[in-house]
Amino acid sequence: MRGSVRDALSVVVGLAGIVALWFGLDRMLDTGSCSSGGPYISTRTCPDDTIWWTLLLIGGLLAWVGGLAISRQGLAEPGTGQLLWAVGFAGLGIALLLKAAFQDSVPPDARLGAYIIGGVFIPMGLGVGVSGLVKFLRDPQRR
């Protein structure tokens, strides 16, 4: 399998998106559920910098999906698309589970959400990653 500029761009954009997405998720999990403004009384108001972390999270998600879209094979064949999918979902799922299990800074509502998302994300990532790896190893022309 020969790499191309498109493959390299796909990996760089996708991994940068995953990292940005993680930083946004990390901060949001430390915050938990919150609300700001309006006529309602909130138990927990959002920190002043919440909008920037939210935008980072959304931007990271868009960059990750952009990296998937740039890949030559997409999700149909083994390549950078499947790699980004597997790293994104499984990696974020594992990171969420570890954060929820070992960091006391995570409020109970965010902890529950992290366990649920982590439990769903890991099989989503590993399913595509393992099947892509098996296809890649079975076909000698791809290597």
C-alpha cells in the first residue's frame, strides 16, 4: 500500500480533529450539565469559557469527519478512513471511560454520560478497525 498526499492529509486533519475533540470533551466532562442566562434558576451555571470549549469540540468533530471524507477509501476499504474511524471512536471511548473511572473532577451526571458513550464508542471503533485490519492482512496486494 503506497501512501499519497491525500492519505497524509486525511490522517493529519483527522488526528488533529480527534485531539481537538478530546480537549473539548475533557473540559465539558469537568463542567457537567450547566446552564446560563434566561429567566430560569440554574443549580450550576456554566463557566465563562464554555463557549470556546464547545466550539473546539464542534470544530474537532468537523475536522475528524473531514479527515474521513478526504481519505481515498472512506470506510468501504482498509485505509486512512477506517484508521481514523477506529482511532477516533475506540480512542475517545477508552479515554472517556478512564476519565470517568479515575478523575474525581467529573460530576455524577457527566460520569454517567461518559460511561454510556465510552461503552458505545469502543465497539464502534473496534468493529471497523478489526474488520479492516483482517481485510488488509488477507489481501497481499494492499501491503
